[in-house]
Amino acid sequence: QVQLVESGGGSVQAGGSLRLSCAASGYTSNRYCMGWFRQAPGKMREGVAIFDSDGSTNYADSVRGRFTISKDNAKNTLLLQMNSLKHEDTAMYYCAAGPTLRARSGDYCSFSQNFYGSWGQGTQVTVSS
């Protein structure tokens, strides 16, 4: 049973920074995907950043260049460094984990929430303009 616990959310002014953490436990697979998703009021949940256990990462266009996803393997913690925050980044942020998907070119991680079966409880990020 995978357990994910987020922390690090809060309120910040536009242009500021926050770092989110997601402590993971119970994952036994050597190859996996982890990601950060967010959901703003009245909007659908969307993928923000994805981390593949092979070390590759991927970002939504809206955050590329401002957010950085990484994993502290010693602490088994997924991190999201968010810089140059904008008002439109305001949302509940969720950590998720799931298996890699298989394609002819090799295994990969999806940006779709449908392929992630384990979720944290979420942490609120509020950016004031």
C-alpha cells in the first residue's frame, strides 16, 4: 500500500517561491512514476510535473522554467520547487504515484491523472497578486 503525504504549501505573494514535499512509503517497484498535479476551484485537475524513476522529468507548459521536480532518494521524498509564482498557480496541489506505461520506444510516465493510483491528501498553495 503506497502512502503519500504532502507538505510545504502556504500563501505567498506573486513572484515568490515555495517548495512542496511528498513523503512516500510502501512503493516496492524499481520503475515507477511520481508527479505533482493541481486543481483550482471550478477547474479540472491537471498535471504539473512528472518524475520518472529513470531520472527523466516533464513539465506542463504553464510551469516549465519556473518549477523543478526532483526526488531525494535517501529520504524517499518527491520535491517541487516553485519559483516566480503567479496568481494562476493558486490551487490544491497533489502528489501521485503510479506505474510506467509501455510503448514501442520504451516505458514512460503519463501526464494523465488516470494512470496514477496512489494520491496524497493535497496541500494548498495560494498566490496573491
